[in-house]
Amino acid sequence: MAVRHFLDISSLDHATLRQIIDNAHLMKAAGKHVPAKLKPAGIEDTQLAMIFEKPSTRTRVSFDVAMRQLGGQTLVLMSEDLQLGRGESISDTAKVLSRYVDAIMIRANSHDTILALAEHGSIPIINGLTDHSHPCQIMADVQAFEEHRGDIKGRTIAWVGDGNNVAVSWMHAAVRFGFNLRIGCPVQLKPTQAALDWIKAENGNVTITDDANEAVKDADCVVADTWVSMGDKDGPWRKQVLGPYAVDDKLMALADKDAVFMHCLPAYRGDEVTASVIDGPQSIVFDEAENRLHAQKAILAWCLGV
Ligand code: CP
Ligand code: NVA
């Protein structure tokens, strides 16, 4: 079997992604005791290394618990404690870790780091967030949307705010799962040209507007994220240009009456979203957070051969 990496939603085909989401629903229904047919063979002898170049609460804890519930084991490695932090090459690190562990989940500053690990290592690499994308989050989010609103195919999702790493994974998902994505963002904070070019090449239903109202109108789901991502150095400027993109009750009222509100967390109430929205009846943010556990069990199982 070829090594199965989970680098981006755009790197996998629809059938594989659909199967992972369907298995995530089964994982959730089964709870802590994963059914044998969803467990990779030999999982009890399987080690997952988790490398962090940036902080994390959800990714770290949910991957750790997911691997344990599958029956495997984990090691948490902070990059500053590795020789990687002192300049050892990614290719040497990939080759060495491939001799010890069976898979790596990494949260990296640069997307190039995960690509290099995948190129030089011989074990599955899982993207736990980079400057480019956050695919595990969006798998959990698709699962959460479907629990509340049914099949995501053909539906309309509105992203409001910075066209950042999380937005890029929503763009990838729009193509692979067949939904419409409307991105409302300031012109200065549009998604990367690479992501826009990919959407064009794939003929995806993704529209970009600088008008938050237009993005949200009649949408089935409104999504926000922090205005200042990890590593962003221009916080005050971002808060200024993103001010008109705050999700409040007035903006939510423009969406479909049954629309859900999503946010990957951590959230900053009073900036990108009001407390009335994120703590209100349309919010499903804690279901998204919970689903990181279930979706990642399904992702790990797929990477390890299910
Ligand atoms: N949403 C998310 O990835 O959260 P953490 O940064 O806490 O992992
Ligand atoms: N866009 C945010 C997501 C955090 C989970 C960041 O990169 O910091």
C-alpha cells in the first residue's frame, strides 16, 4: 500500500474524503470503544509522534485521545526540544523518525515543512495546521454541519473575515464535497493566489466579495475565525480592516433562518464574533470541537490502512 498522507483536503479524492466522514459519524456513534472493523490492523503496536511548532489545545488533546481510543500510543514533541529547532534538516528528521514511529501529526509554521516530511519520510504525515491550511478542522466541521443540517452537498457556507489557512481548507472542501462557499473578506486579506488558482482550475463554486452582508445572505452556515492567526505580526492593522466583518446578530439574521454558526476556536468574543452569536442558539462550535476527536480517529484509521 502506498503511504497514506493527510496533507490537505485538496490532495484526496471525493470518495476517500466521503468515506472518512462516514467513518467519523460511525466513530462518534460508537464512543470510546472503536469497533474492530474501524481499527487499523496491529494498532496496539503503533506509535503516533505529534510535533508542535505552535501552541494547541484541541489538536493536541483530540489527536492524543483519538490515538489512545484506537488502541495505539502517542509521543508529544515540542519542536524547540528537538534538534529540528537547532537547525537539523527536515529531511534527516523525517528519515530518523520514520525508523521509530508509525505516523507523524505535525502543526508547522510553514506548509513546506510538512511537504518535506512527506517527501523524505516513509510513514504517513498528517497536517495539524500550517500557515496554508487546516484540513483536520474542516473534516470535523463538515461532520458537524451534517449532524445539524444534513448532507453538505449543494449547500451554501459563508466565511466571514480573514482569508486565512482555515478559509483555504474550506475552499478545498467546497470542491471535494460539492458545496457553495462565499467568502466575505477585505481585499487586502483575500485567500492566497495559489488557493484562488486551484479553485479556478477545479471550477469550484467559490465566490469572493468584500461585502459581508452579500456573503452571508440566505447561507446555511456562517463561519468566523480569529482575526489574528498564530504568527501574524500585524494585529492592530488586522483588527482595523476586519472591523466590518464581525459576526453579530444583525449579520446572522441575513442568513437562512436555520443557519448554524461555526468557529474552529480559539475565539475572541467582541472581535470576530459577538458573545450573543457564539454562545447563542445557532452556534455549534463545541460540536465542531468535539468532532475533532471523531474525525481524527477516522483520519488516523485511514492513514494506517482502514
Ligand atoms: N481549532 C484548533 O485547531 O484549535 P487548537 O489551536 O487549540 O488546536
Ligand atoms: N487561523 C487560526 C486557526 C487556529 C486554530 C491560526 O492559524 O492561528
